[in-house]
Amino acid sequence: MHNLSTFREIAELWKENRRSVVKHSTYCAYALILKTHLMPVFADSVSISEAEVQQFALSKLETGLSKKTVHDIIAVLKSVGRFGAKRGMFEMPSWNIEYPSDTAARSLPVLSLPDHKKLLNAIASAPTLQNIGIMIALCCGLRIGEVCALQWKDVDMVRRIITVAGTAGRIYNCDLMATEQYVSTPKTRNSNREIPMSPLLFKALNVVKKQQKAEKYVVGDGTKAKEPRTYRETFSRILKRLEIPPIVFHGLRHTFATRCIESGCDYKTVSVILGHSNVATTLNLYVHPNLDQKKRCISRMNKFLRLESD
């Protein structure tokens, strides 16, 4: 192979190619990964071996990055490499990267049942423009970006349905060398979904709607999407005031899903409400039978076998 280019040169071409086919927020995320993680290591490389990538992945994990974050970084590295190899500009052998297995059980942040009821009742008794987003997350399982981007046009008070059609956040724009707020379509195609309101949430939304003067967004002053970062701070203050142990905002989504599973909802329906791309994600995250459930399962099987043998 001749006339090889450096990883830096190919990455610039790759970025321009991606700019027109992905969302702006995704493009900025790619650019930040390149600048922060990949360029410092691979900028001058004209070929990258599997051993180099394997060592790079392990070193990133050792810095404390999550396995998912490292996966995302390697995905960008592979995409740039394939882009260059396809055009004869880069040598890219096949990489088979291995990651350490998770030995510890993953613990999801979830409110206890008493704290769940305490938080829900506190907001339901006095719903406001600031706390209604917390209730929406707790009653519908929305992500914080989806809560902040929720518009009144997506709240159908006749059918009592909330349509998740957007997400809000803040990203680093490598072109501007600064952060910027964005509102875009949801995380994935499956994230665009309809969720029924509970009677308690419907009543609270009716109260809050009267507090706004025909504004666009549900949470906050309504004139623009609420910043997820500042809304996390609002949530933390409310927990502190109610003397509920601190939990991250995403824990409301986990709490919603956990209570759905505990109350006997079928897994497929919970998966669709959460906007997961497949039910396996829901099963892996939330379905962890305890000993009593296992005993009931064995007992049910034994009863079935006795019936079959009679």
C-alpha cells in the first residue's frame, strides 16, 4: 500500500464526511473523542496494530472510564480506520479487543419504596413548574434530557398521553471551543414513544399548565428547554429538603422500571415504555429474581410435573 496518510489527516476527512449524516450533537461527541482521547495517542500513526488498541483500551479503563465509554472511543477509532482503509490511505488489520469481565454485580440507584411514595406524594400535593419534571420521570421513566425537552404540544391532556419526541443537553463544540445547549430528536428511534399518564400525574400536569402562560416547554419558565445540569441541582435540593437519601436523577428512571417489574408488569411493555431498543436491555438491567422468586419458580415447575404424571 502506498501514499499512506496519518490518522490525524484521515480523521479530519472522516469528520467532514460524518458532519452531513449525523446529528450535530453526535458530530460534536465524535470530535471531542478524537481530540481528547485518540489524537494524543494515534495522531501520527499510519497503521495501528491490535496490540496497540488493546493496550490503549486497558489504559483507558485504568483511568476510571466506564467500559461503555471505552467502547464508544474504540468505535470511533475503528470507524476512522475503516474510512481510511477503504480509500487506500491507512493500514488497518482486523482488531479483536477484549475487555475485563465484570465480577461485581451492578448496583442501580433506586429509591426505596417508602422514599418513592414520600417524593411522589410531596410533589403531587404541591406541583410546580420546577418539580413537575421529577414527577414525570418517576411516573413515566423518562431520561433527564427527555424531561427537559418535553413540550406542551407533546402532552395530550385529552388522551392522557405523553409523547417523547426530543432530548436536551449540553455538548462541547470543538469548532467553537465552547459548550453549547442543544435540543434534538431522542436518543434512538425506539426512544420516540408514547406513555400513558397516571391519574396522579394527569392531575399535577393540569395544575402546572395553569401556572404557565401558553409557553412552549413543560419544565421551568417554559420559554426554553431546561438545562439538565441545573435541573439535577434542583432535584438534589428537593431530596435534601424532604430528607431523602441522595440519588442521581437517572435513579428515578431506574426506580420507575424497578417498581414496574416488582408489580408484575410484563417485560416487553416495560421495555417499550422505557424506549429500550430490545427487551434484553430491560432484562439485563432490571430483572434479577431474588431467592423467594426462585423458590416459587421451582415450586411451580414441580406442581406442573406432578400434574403431568397423574
